Amino acid sequence: MDELLKHLQNQWIELVKDMDSLASDQAGFCDVDSESLQLMSVRLVLLGWNKSKDSDKD
């Protein structure tokens, strides 16, 4: 479980950095509801983690 939490934390930090750089590049991006953005980020992180765990089984 600690591995999952550490992975999610690292992915969350990377997503926040990416979103910040996108926000500075695109003025319209700032209009997106921050809660929706956070939910989307969590979904992407979980999806990526599940795929990486599946590939580890191969």
C-alpha cells in the first residue's frame, strides 16, 4: 500500500507541474473548474498506475 501511495504522490506532483505550465501557456485553460481538473488528474494517475501494474505481470 505504501508503494501505491508513494507512486500516486509522485504522479500527482508531476501532473500539477504539467497543469501549471499549461495554464501559463493557454489563457483559456485557467477557466477550467479546479475541482474537475483534480478529479481528472486522479483518474489519469490511477489509470496509469493500473496499466503499469498490469505490465509488471508480463
